Amino acid sequence: MGRFAPLLLGLALPAALAAAAPAADQPSVLAQATGGLWELDGVPGAQAPVKQCVADVAALAQFEHRARTCTHSVISDSAGTAVVQYSCGAAGFGRSEVHLITPRSLKISTQGISDSLPFNYVLQARRVGDCSKKPVAPRH
């Protein structure tokens, strides 16, 4: 069995690293905030703050591409600020700097390319409550 130990270790180590990889991609700044109903001020084209139910606060780091599947890289992660870079294939890419003001308040500066056009704006995000559950339709 001694000669198989390096082989087993060689197979187990990549699996252990792969299991740990998602946690490494979650900035500690965003891990301090919780999902729920968030009010976003500064959304391009919106006349008033936008309320959005957000299950995973990390999605706010790619707000411009929120409806897209993207790959992420955490560029820096300190006690109060994280920089996240992401790519969404042909849909574009972005880079967001997220400042934790409180666990219920974030400032997100984001820029990049979305559908071949540049974007650059700042969002103020505030958690205002829990997401409402959809009412169950009565059965007749």
C-alpha cells in the first residue's frame, strides 16, 4: 500500500482544492452581508432607487451583468474593500470595487463593457428587509 500513497494523495489533493475554490472566490466583504431585499440607488436609467431580491450578495459585484453567467476573480480583499473582476464571454466583462459600509450598506463602483458598450457607475446598496414570499394561490 505504501507505493500507492503518492497516487492517492495526488488524486485527493486536487479534489480538496476544487472543493475549497468557491469559498476562495467569495470576498470576505461580501460574506459579511446577507441576502434579502436590497435597495439600489444609482442604477443607470432608473428615476428612483430599485428594489431587488438578492439571494447571494456576491451577485451585486456583477450588477451590470446580473442576468448573465460569468466567471469571477477576486483581485483584492481587505477588511472593508474588495475588487472583483469578471468575464461574461461575448456579453462583456467588468471590474467592481465593493466597499462595506455596514453589513447592510455597500458602495459598489463598477465599470467595463456590456453588449459592446462601456459602462461606469456607482451604486449605493442598502439591505431594507427580507424578500417577500410569493403568495400561494388558493386552490379551488
